[in-house]
Amino acid sequence: MKNRLKELRQLHQWSQSDLARELRVSRQAINGFESGKFDPSLDMAFKVANLFNVAIEDVFIYEAKNSMQILVERVKNFFGFDFGFERFAEKAIDAIKFAQNEAVRSQESQVEPKHLLAGLLADATTTSAQLLRANGATLEIGTNEHSFASGDNLKFSPQSKFVLELALQVVRVQGKKSIGTEHLLWGLVRLADTNNMNVTDLFECYKINLEALNHQLAEIV
């Protein structure tokens, strides 16, 4: 994978050893990342981006045949995944349907992270809803017989696509068979980690303790 890691490191006047200490990895790992001999894990990519205070795509350049690019292409819009619904748990599908219906109800043109978060809270029996409630969420999400029905196939905003890409990636890396609501929630939390103030403010609006939620998710996902 091509990247700007060496360029960013030199801008900070750091040696490979300096960067290795900051990221708590070996110098050989940094050399491997910079040379493209091997790709960093998703968590490591986030650490690098956060360290330099830039977006992941400003560090790592995804080429046409790169596995991450393939994932991005898979998440063009809902119902457009190359591998279909069989990879999603039923509750995760319901959460996404609710998010789409909520976007329609709000008269918005695409599904935003706020709609996804509402979808993850809509069914109190889901892992995501239980985690969110346990960490401060008190807002009740109204539902009816049409809330989880298939409706308009709205496109996802770039931020929402990013959340879905992360959910796909973590399941793929772990070798799990299905994507659950907890993986979608994990993607939302990771989006907040990128210093996305809109999403961070969204968690605060719901009165959710993001730090505590992050720790609990780490034990589950």
C-alpha cells in the first residue's frame, strides 16, 4: 500500500525510531509500513492518522487492487454489497432499514451517522442498544409496524459508508460469519475517534459516555 508516512514523519523531524516509540511498535514495523512491504492493521492506521492529526486517506493511498479499496467499492450503497445480505445478522439489517426510513421521515437525501445511531437504539433487544443504554443513552426511539420495513433505497453519506466499511473490515479480519449491531456501533465509535466533531457531538447529545462505551466494545468486538 502506498503511503505518505515517511513524508509526514520527516515533517515532524522524527526518525523511524521516534515514530516507533510514539506508536509503540518496532522500528522494523515502521520501515515495513513506509516501504509498503506490509499493510498496517485498521487499528494501527487509526493510530497513525490520529498521531499526525489527519484523515486516514491522507496517510494511506488505496490503490485499485488494494483489499481496502475492494471493501470501499462493496459499500457503494445499501442493498449493493457484493456478498449480499447473508453477511448481516437480522438485527443489523433491521437497524440499517430503520436508519433509511428515519432519513426519509426527516426528508433528508441520504443516510447520515445520526440515522444509524437511531437505528442501533431502535430495538432494545440488540447488543448495540443494550450497550448504548448501559452507557448513558436515555432517548427513547419511537417505532411502529413500518419502522423496520424495506422502504426507499437511500444512499449513504460518505461518513455512513465509512462506518459500514469499518464494520465489514473488523468482521473480515476476525473471520466471523456475520455483521452484528455491535460491529456497526464499533464503526460509529471509530468514526468519532477520527476527531469528527459532528459524530462526537452526536454521542454527547445522546448523553453517551463514549470512553466507557469504547472500553466495553473492545471486549465484545
